[in-house]
Amino acid sequence: MTKSFNVIIEKDEDGYFVATVPSLRGCHTQAKSLDKLMERTKEAIELCLEVEEDVSENEFIGVQRLAVSV
């Protein structure tokens, strides 16, 4: 069986790509390249599915960027 997951990818201040899988609590990883990040994200998802019993299936709507004065 194949399942699809939404993955949020960001780049941190040190240049690492960071992936987070919102529907799997605590499922995240990082890498220097996007190719390596995707490989590691698949591994992280597989590991999280081994221990996670409740997987929420939220519908992805989109991403917004908001400016806030500080």
C-alpha cells in the first residue's frame, strides 16, 4: 500500500534544508541537499509509521507568508 504525505521544506540559517511532515507527530529531518533531504524524509516517514498509531489525514490547503512588525 502506498500513502502520500505533505512535507514542509524550509532552509535554516546554516544552509540546511529541513523537512517536517505535519500529519506525523515529531517527523522531521534535515540535510544539506534537497536530494538527500527527500531520501531522509522517506526514511523518517517509514520510521514514524512503525510507531505511530494515529495518522491524521489533513487536506493541504496552501502556504501563506505574513509580514509582522516587531
